[in-house]
Amino acid sequence: MDNVRIFELAKKLNITSQKLISLLEEMGRSVRRHMSSLDSKVAEEICRKVNTKAQE
């Protein structure tokens, strides 16, 4: 997975961009806007976190 924009990842995960930004801030990541890019490592980490929450 290459760099991905926040809004694209949010759409893939079926959550809002704002929710994704909030999750990233909880993880200690600083992001400004939905057009900001995430590297693949962070994107995979957030995917695992969202999938874990969905299973609970």
C-alpha cells in the first residue's frame, strides 16, 4: 500500500474523514485536513484499529 489520502482511507473503511482524523489524533498523529496523506504503515495500523473496534 502506498501513501493514501485520509478521505480515501475513510471511504474504504466506511467512516467519515472527521472520525478518521479523530482516531489518528487519539493515536498521537497530527493531521490537518482530509486531503493529508498517510504512509502505508500508518494506514495499515488504522485499518487494524478500526477493524478491531468493529468486531467488539
